[in-house]
Amino acid sequence: MNAIQIELNGRPHPADANYTLQELVAKLGLSGKSLAISINREVIKRSDWSNRRLKTADRIEIVHAIGGG
Amino acid sequence: MNLNDLPAGANTDHQLTIAGKTYDSKLLVGTGKYKDFQETRDAIVASGTSIVTVTVRRVNIGQHQDEPNLLDFVPPGEFTILPNTGGCFNAADAVYTLQMAREMLGGHALCKLEVLGDEKTLFPNMPETLKAAEALIKDGFEVMVYCSDDPIQAKMLEDMGCVAIMPLASLIGSGMGILNPWNLSLIIEQTQVPVIVDAGVGTASDAAIAMELGCDGVLMNTAIAKARDPIRMALAMRDAVRAGRNAYLAGRMPKRFAASPSSPMAGLAT
């Protein structure tokens, strides 16, 4: 499988071409966690993670809740 | 009369209704700056709050994937989670952050908008706040908005459809208390949706003063988290908000310059 380069939370990150978001989340050990994900600042619904494929230079952001006021 | 026989309504009205939903406390509490998640939870439980603010940040990729998550300690099933836009300095970032938060929390619409002006004061940038509020409301959010204590801007936000107006009492995290009660009073007097003092409360008396002015609620974080004993301060804040509300409803005596004896002068045994 070809490797592509994406940007993940602001840093370059290698990924397999044709990976879905779901597969990326699993590979990162984040399955089942309370998260939100965007690709190029477009929020991707959890139900769409499994059919959204990564493309070269995609900017992925994965966020979670932390303490704040 | 015994304490149990208080007339109906004499010790009620400690709930808060926002956007048609009623919560059991007029105190809203942040989750930042605590020692750890357990202390966060303990303070929140002690405060009696129903609404807990959180913020949204990038996950640390590749590190500690089994580390505990804040939402395991303050679960959305037990508290209403109010995502904020802390750290956002323009409308676009604030809107994006809340769209991410909405997805993370399974679609709930209630949010706290704050668009900051600069790092030194964390004063709200009101033009960007108005812009973000408009976009969020259009997108279906129920916007509780951190704002300056300017009645004109507060009115604009209310007219736009914000579900709570949340002026600062003094700078975020400063603990300086209620610095301009007159402006807060002007906002309280004119506003039909809840007015919640957001920022500046330092200790229990500050919370009581905010409530005595007629605020519908108080939102705080540092005053509890950075007290020497956060759990005890959370209890103090719970009591102060209730005491302040009761004092407001009871109506304070008029101030007077002359003394007025509480014991009658007549009939003194001499």
C-alpha cells in the first residue's frame, strides 16, 4: 500500500493511502474515545468516519475535552 | 413556626432556566486549573452545580492513550457539559471550535461563546463576539455569551437571540470581585434572558454580591480551583449563591446614616 503524508494536529504524519478516518483513529489507539475530528476544518460526523478516506496533505485535527472555565 | 414549616416558596427559587431547560443550581463551574480530575470532580459535586464548562483541545498523538479523560470524571449523563471557546481570538476559530465540540458531545446545542481580545486582559473582543454569536445561532446553537459589562452590547446580543448574557465582573482569573455593580445592574434590569456573572469572582462574598444585584447565576472556575481548599470553597460558593439569591428576593433594608436602636429605649430599668 502506498504511503501518503498528512498533517495530524499540526504535525506531519505518515498514513497509508486509502485509509479511512475510522482506521486512522483505530491505529492511533483512540477508538471509543470522546472525540471530534475535522479534515481541512470541515467537521466530520462520527457516522462518516468509516467512509471518509485520507488524501495527501489533508489537515486532520482530532480534539477532546479538557479542563476549562 | 418550626424551620420545617416555612411558608411555601420561602426557600425555593434556586433553579436556573436557560433556553427552556431548568437546572437545579444557579452556580456554573469550570473544570480548569485543578490538581487532577478527582479534585475537579469532588469540587464540582460539592458546589452542587448542574452545568460544567469544558474546553476543546487537540489530543496528544501517540502519548498516553490510556490516560483518563475529563469526561470520565464529569460524565455528560450526570452534568450538562458546556463547551467553551477559551483561547479563541476571532469569530472563525470560535465557531469552528464549537462545531467540533457539538460533534464530540453528540450534538447538543448549548455552548459558551467567548472571543478574547488580548492575552493580557482576556477582555472580550465584542465585534468578533457579535459576529460569532450570529453565525452560531444561525447554525442552531444555543449561545451563552461572555461579554463586556456594556448594556448596549448586551442588548445587541440578547436581540440577536443569545440564551444567556454573561458579563464579566472583573478580569478572568483575577479574583477581583464585582468591580462595576452599576453596569451589571443596568444589564440585569433590561435583560429578559438569564444574566450570569462570568469571570472575576474571587471568594464567596463576591458571589453573594452578584446574586444580591439580581443576577440569575454565577459562573466561576479559578475562585474554586485555586482556593487553598477547593472542595470547601466549592461548598462556600454553593451557599453564597443561595444566600445571595435569598437576600435579593427578601429585599435588603434601606441604608441610613443615623443609628436606629434594635432594642427599644422605653421601659429601661434604672
